[in-house]
Amino acid sequence: MPISNELLEILVCPETKQPVRPAPPALIERTNVEIRAGRLRNRGGEAVTKEIREALVREDGRALYVIDDGIPVMLIEESIELAS
């Protein structure tokens, strides 16, 4: 179930306060390739092992916040840093 527009309007990155938007499918797939290869860690340093179905990307494109069972996980240490 996609995230509601009402929730999306109030969510911001907890680190920079930038708006977030739904991650495009191509970004989710590239991220899942890295997860399957065992090369991805979150910003807290833990290996990301669960493939992503939905996520939010920060406005500047540098951080990814996973949506787990319809709930955005908006914790800095759980976010995934993206290449600029």
C-alpha cells in the first residue's frame, strides 16, 4: 500500500529537515542489488539484509529511508546513504 499524500506532506528527513519523496523503482532495484550482494550497510553500520519494497528518498538524493510494512522508518541510523 503506497504511503498517503497527507503523510508524505509532513514527513521530512530527521537529519536535514529536507522533504522526502517516494523512491523510484530503479533506485529501489539498484539498492536491492547491493543488498543481495551483501555490500550494503545502513548509517548505523549494520548490514542491510532485507530487500526493500518501498522507500523514501531525501530531496537531495543522498539518503534513503525504508518503508517497512507501510511504516516509514525515519531514523538516521537506519537510513541508507546513497552516492551523490
